[in-house]
Amino acid sequence: MKYLKEPKYPPEQVTDEIRQTVSTILSDVEQNGLAAVRKYSERFDNWSPESFRVSQAEIDQAYEEMEPEVEESSQFLIDQVSNFAQLQRDTLVDFEAETLPGILLGQKHIPVQNVGAYSPGGRYPLIASAVMTVKVAKVAGVPRVMGAAPPRDERGMHGPQLWAMDKSGADEIFCIGGVQALAGMAFGLEDAEPVDMIVGPGNAYVAEAKRQLFGKVGIDLLAGPTEIMVIADNTADPVIVACDLLGQAEHGPTSPGILATTSEQLGRETIGEVEHWLERWPTADVSRQAWENYGTIILCEDDEEMRKVADDISPEHLEIHTADTEWFVERLTNYGSLFIGSHATVAYGDKAIGTNHTLPTMKAARYTGGLWAGKFLKTVTTQRCTAEGDQQVAEHAAVVADAEFMYGHAVSSRLRLDPEFFAVGMP
């Protein structure tokens, strides 16, 4: 393989400054509670309302101010996400089966009881993130979901984002952003009890906060800058490829856009089309930085090399623009979400089609998928055993325990077989 365009910088890394800042905020909030939350909210967001909890009046106002077209499409988004999450949930079944005479083993899927769902604000107040965190949790059966997002202006949260949170079923909503929001959810905020799990995307500080809070609470995954990779051959349209690369680049100036192709002509035409798009691109100030600094085009010898390159990169979003898409579908193993064919743009996954856009980045797709209904469920096991079952398993368990020098386990097992023997003393 060879590069037709190399990135200027390696992927963004978490700095010591980010780690230390996050650690300081989390420690302060844990020790000082609301006072610390308010201090950082004032410092970073210039936001210090009487209460961070969003009132019913504010929610009602968000409903009243929703533009009909935005409401219709946002409801479409909720419906699609809900439908897909329910299909996922339906694949997770409880069962109990007799594996040996007198032994019944089973599994249950128990929802996490308290979830904090964070939605970013910043440059882009993400309506879709509110849906994909809150609604999926509710479909999974989570009894209590606390939604949080930063203020957009002096009035508070972006109205459509607030509408989406409430419409998706959030039980409590707080207008607060950044690390202080995650800390408040983890340690308790005002009269709201701490949550058991925090989900949702965010900037480098939010991602680091989730990393440092993991263990105190559960998390969905750690996510860095948004990534897109396109696999394409000579049948691909460079105009579409360039557009999709830039579409994801607008997330932020460190978002990588990668094209792997077997066609040098397509690669070079894509470079030209990116420049054409940037002349009129609505978010060119961000997308140009991302493309110039992190954009990559790799020329591969054949489809197999493209597959290997893609699996090594393990991108968050992977589009396939080739004549034989199924060849790749059957062989690719490392990606957050796969977009098959030139009609399936990442933008659909981000905004409307129903799959979740909270996905693994920074090669995490090697070992995990993205946020889904099952992430909010604890898969636990059950055991039932009768006297007949004791005869099947007790001595085997005792022999293994003896071999491990765990003699107490052996006693617990053999007691089921001969309680009178152990009543007169162990040998």
C-alpha cells in the first residue's frame, strides 16, 4: 500500500493537562457536592441557575417552541431508534434449562436501575444523542434515567434537545455540562440520587471523566474524536466519497477521515472533490482543519489489502463503496458500525435511521461494539439443584476444589452428599 495523502499528525491523545483537570474536578465535586458543581459551571459555561434541574415550565416551553418540521423529523428519529432498540432487546431472552438430571441453569437480563445520559452541547447541541441514550435505556427497561446537557445560551438548554430528552422518556433532566455534569450524576446532584451508569458522547474532558469514574459507575465506552473510513473501488463516486468524509470531519478539527481504495484515479479525484466541496462547505472552518491535518488516502493493491487495512484501523464508522459489497461484509471484523453501499451514509446513522451513533473509536472496535439495548442490561445467571442434582455435580466440584487446595469448597460440596458424615466431624 502507499499513501496518496498522509495525515500531518497522529490521532489525538489525552494529555496530562486533561487528566489532571478532570481529576481535580471529580475530586472537588465528590468532596464538596453542589458548591463545586456550581463553581465549575460558572467557570466553564457561565451558568449558575437557582437550580440545575430543568423545570416542567421549561420543558413545556420547549414543546411550545418546537418548529413543526423539526418536531416531525425528531419524532421520526425517536421512532426509528425505539424500533431498532426493541428488535435488539427481543434477541436477549431469559431461559432456564435442565442441563443434567436435577440441575436447572438459567440466565436473566436485569436492567440497570439508574442511568445518567449525557448529551453534548458545545458547537452542536445533539438532539440525536439525547434520543440514542435516553430512549434506548427506556426500551431496555431502565426505571430511572437522568438526562443532562449543557446550556446553549442564557435561557438554558437548546430547546429541541430538551424536547428530545423529555420525549424519549427522561425521568429527570438537568441543564449542566462537561465534567461537572458527569461528576454530579455519579455522586448525586441537588436532590437527585447518584446513578449506577453513565452513557453518552462528549469531548476529550468528558471521555476522560468517564474513564476516571469507571468503577464508581459503569460506562458505555470511551470515545475519542469521531472517525470515518471509506472503502472504495473504481465504481465509487468521488463526489459522494468526498462529501461523506467532510460530513464527519465537521464534528471537530481532530476528526480523522480515511479513504482506502484500489483505484489511484478515485483517490486523486476524491482529493480534488474535497477541495471543491470546501469552497462552499457550510462548516468549512472545522472540516478543513480536520481534513488537512488528519485526512488520509491509502492506495491498496487489492480488496484483501483494503480489508486488512480497515481491520487494522478499526474505524468507528466504515462505509463500503465497492462493486461487491458482500465480499467485505462477510470478511470485515473491526468496526463500530458498517454502512453498506453508496446509499448508506454515516449521516443516516447519526441522525435518523435507527442504529445508535455512540460508537467505539481509537481502535476500540477491536473488542467492543457501540451503545445498544443490551448495554443497559445485566446478564446474570441462576442455578437450581435438587438432591438428584447433588449426585451429578458434588463430587466433581469437590475434586476440583481439592486440587486447588480450596478445601472449604470441597466440604461445602460433599456435605450435600453425606450430611451425617460431616455431623460427626470432618476427616
